[in-house]
Amino acid sequence: MEITEVRQESREVQTGTKCDYCGKEVKGVYPKTWHHFDSHHSDWGNDSRESYEYFDVCSPRCFIEIARKQMNDGVGFNKPEERSTTQISDFNEQFLFELLKLLP
Ligand SMILES: [Zn+2]
């Protein structure tokens, strides 16, 4: 026979989302107007490394600000000879660089 006991287990559940740029918070389901994306950098030089960061943003404006910050923090703009790649939200860095130049 099964031996049972009543247990109260606690686990972490998501109850809302916070914008990683402006800090705006929403409770409950993920808003359709928000965007979840990752920033990925891989460097296959002497110092082989790979990193992912994940972000949630509440607006295109917040996306742009994070993308610019990621680029400025050295995630992007690697020299071609360094054979490294950066992707932010599936844009490759050169495409995103051109895109950001179009924006005020
Ligand atoms: Zn925001």
C-alpha cells in the first residue's frame, strides 16, 4: 500500500513581468505588446566564450535603449578578424547597427 502524507511544498511561480529597461511591471499573463529577446555573444578567439542574456521590454523604445546599451557595452562591433558574432533578438549586429542609425 502507499504510504502518504500531506506536504506543503513551495515553488517559485511567475506572477508578472518587469521591463528590464524602464522597470514598468505587469501582473499576470505576458502582454502582447511586450517583447522577450536574448542577446547572444560568441567569441571563438583565443579566449573562447559564449554568453546569453535575456530581456523583457514593454515598448520598442525600451528595446532600442537596451539594444544600444548592449552594443555600447562591447557586446557588438567586433572586428571581423576576431571571428566573433553578436545577435540581439535574432538581428545580427551589423543589421542592428544600421537599424539603430535610422532612429533618433
Ligand atoms: Zn519599458
